[in-house]
Amino acid sequence: MTGTTWDTLFGGDVGNVFKGQFGFCLARDYDPTKPLTNFSPFDTATGDWSSTLLTTDGFVGLGYFDENGLEFTPTLQTADTKAWQSRQKLLTDITEDSEAAMFTAIERTPYIEALETNLPFASMLAMGAAGYQYTKPRVTVPIHRQLIFGSIYASPQGISAWARIYSDAIMVKPDKLSMNPKTEAQGKLTLEAMPDSLSGFAVRTLREGPGWRARGGTTGTPGTPTAAAGSAGVATLTFTAPTTPNGPFTYKVCADASTTAITTGNVTVGGTTTNPILTVSSQTAGAHTYKVQAIGSNLSASAMTAASNSVTVT
């Protein structure tokens, strides 16, 4: 029997190392008319941060944090069921599963002061407003927010971005506020994620960016399709899917010498993952050949296949 060396077994890849080199936190007062069900802070085409976060989406930036950045603390507590007749646990149930985020803001802005005092952002005067003031409520109630935490790492393959969303969060622990000549006035805050019935989740984590997408690798070219005529105006294409690991794949189809893809509404995917069958409808009568392009889950597009056999569509 032939052995192998240790470095083929542990699966390490330096490209998967991530550091939170830079980052931010965006916040807005909770708005039940704006659930975050399918929300993403990223631009789907480029993988960069969405340009609407501070405009249409209504988030505000919380400014500079101290050099410790962001810290997320999960709490997982369990309860065991034991028996007299066994020295091993019979059952383990999870009794708490929560998470809190902590950061230390080093800018003294109305947004930080609103978080510290449990006041809505909308109740605060603007930065620099004459007669600026705010008053701690006589009866403090939690003010709910929606938060986006973001971090980036300049990886060798490009910028890799990480984001965590709290669909509903409250500030649960303000720290002391010191005014002295040695240290800037800091706002050390802990915010806890809460389940949001409208968004359908409490905590969501997303990864994006050119560096992240590059980790998926390039998309291999599918096998040359075999075309067959179907019912009137229909052709079917059978081929093998790419063997590269960045699936699942979507497919574009071009007819004859055209480089313009057939409308996706006229292409239906069937078959299996490894042997897809594309049904192409609304084809003009006559002889046609077809080429297929695969697009990976990281939006990496393959080369077009060679042209299929010629098929006569009725």
C-alpha cells in the first residue's frame, strides 16, 4: 500500500485566512416597513458594498472605533438530562443561544449619544446644531435598531469583505464615560441581537468582494452540447456540467453565430446536476446550432462551448 504525506491531509490554505483589517458599523432605528428578509449590503454585480446603504437604505455610519475593532460574543448554554443508572449524559438541550456585539466608539456624535442614552436617532439634533442638547428619559425603554457590521481584508486575490446583520438589536450595556486629557471620550457599547419576526432571523453573516469570489476559482467549460428537436419552436441541449467546484451553475445559451444570449425566460434547466438538459423555446423554424456558457456561484463565467450538432426546429 502506498502512503501519503501529512500536508495532503490537513487541507490548509493560506488564502482562507481572514483579518479584520478595516471595518465599520452602520445603524438605523428599527423600521417595521423595512424588514431585512432578503437584504444584502453588497452590490450583487460587483461584490462591493452597496452604494445605497447611506441613502435609500437609510443607515448612518457610527464613525471611528478604537483599535480593538469589533468583538462578537456568543452565549450558548445547555442543560443535561442524567440518570441514576448511567454515568453518561442521556440528553443535552440548548437553553440559550444569543449573541452580542461590542465596540468602543471614539467619536462623540449624536448617533453614539443616542445609543448610550436609549434615544431614537430621529430625536437627536444634527451635529453642530445651535443649542444642541439631549435629555435622558425619565423611564428608559429599549430602542430597537437594525445594524450592519462590516470588515474587509486585503487578501492576495483582492479585497475580501465580511458582513454581519442584526435585524433587530438593543443596547444592553453602556460603559462609563470619562472626560480627561489623556484619553478621548469613548462610547463603549454592547448591543444584543434579537429575533425579528418580520425579517425572519436575528443574525445573518455574508461574505463578498472580489477576493472572496476569487476563492471559488474559475468555471470550467461545459461539455459540447448535443441538440435535439422538440415540439414546435423547441430544442433541447444535453451536455455535461463543469467539474470545477464553484457550482451550482447557471447557463447561458447562444444560437448559431450570435454572441447574444437567448432570453433566460426561454431557457429551462432540467436533467441532473452533472448532466443538465436545457430546453430552449421560442426558436424560429429552421436549422440551428447552439453553444452553452456556465456561470459559477461566484459569477465566474466559463468559455463558450463548441457548437452543437445542427438541428432542424419546426
